[in-house]
Amino acid sequence: LFMENARKGNIVSRANSIGSTSASSVPNTDDEDSDYHQEPYKESYKDQRRRAHTQAERKRRDAIKKGYDDLQAIVPTCEQQDFSIGSQKLSKAIVLQKTIDYIQFLHKEKKKQEEEVSTLRKDVMALKIMKVNYEQIVKAHQDNPSEGKDQVSDEVKFNVFQGIMDSLFQSFNASISVSSFQELSACVFSWIEEHCKPQTLRDIVIGVLHQLKTQLY
């Protein structure tokens, strides 16, 4: 019986030693649980920041891509070009350059149109002035219908013009030399300066009118 008890005691002590050894080899679950709960929180925060940064970067790239796509759709010169290998999309640098060129073209066209509008406004103003003058002439004629009966005929006007031109041609023919083109050019300018002065033309016109008046009356 004593031997049996001693054997059982050895078995129990051995079991206890094995149990203590196994318990020492098992990790501390409490500490592990605390680390397990803390570590995922840190990783989750980093993942959230990384995810937010990725989403913001994706939105920025999508906005830039949409901007370039809108430019290609708006600018007529930003059309896809057909090459031997097929249709290729224009690069961003080419899209920007073509957009700049198109904006400069629009500025030039706008300036040209503004100049045309200014010219048309001047023409409209001149036409309005002419309209007012013609209306005054018509009104004056309607108020005095007998006023135009004694007007000079077209034949008399032609005779006045012919007399002035004949007088000028006589001086022109006497003063101009046609030996060379250079001499002709020099003589023309000198003739204009000498015979086409306002006082000279006035004397010629008075002489022609006096002569025609004598012929008519």
C-alpha cells in the first residue's frame, strides 16, 4: 500500500510539473488580447488616411481628365487624328497648345469684328446724314415746285467741265515732257504745283464760266 501511494504521488508530481511547464509555455492571453485590440485600431486609422488620400488623388485625376476631355470636345482643332496605325488620342501638351492657338484666333476674330462693326456704324451715320439732306432737298422742292425750272442743263455742265479740262490740258501739254518715264513723273509733279493751285484753278473756272455766259446770252 505504501508503495502504491508513493507511485501515485510520483505520478501526481510529474503531472503537476508537466502542467506547470505547459502553463509556462502558453502565452499570456490577457496581454495578447490587449495588444490584439490596440493594434487593429492603429492599422485601421492608417488605412483610413491612406484610403482618403487615394480617393482624393483619384478625384483630382478624374477632374483633370474631364477638363482635357471637355477641351477636346469644345476646341474644333482638338480632334483625334487618324494615323496609319489607327486613331490616336492627342496628348495633354498638344491639347493645351491647340487650345491656346484657338483662343488667340478667337481674339483676332473678335478684334476684326469690332473693327467691322465700327466701320458699319460710321457708314450708317453717313447714310443717316445723307438721308436727312435728301429729305430736306425733297421737302424744299415740294414747297417750291417751280424753283427747278431754270436749272442748268447737263449740256451746259459738260461744256463747263470741258472748258476747264481744255485749259488745263493746254498747260499740261506745254509743260510735260514724255522723253522718259522719270522725266514725265518729275514734270507731272512740277505742273501740279504750278498750274493746279487754288487761285489758278479759280481763275480758270471764272474764265470758262464768263465765256459760256457770253455764248448763252
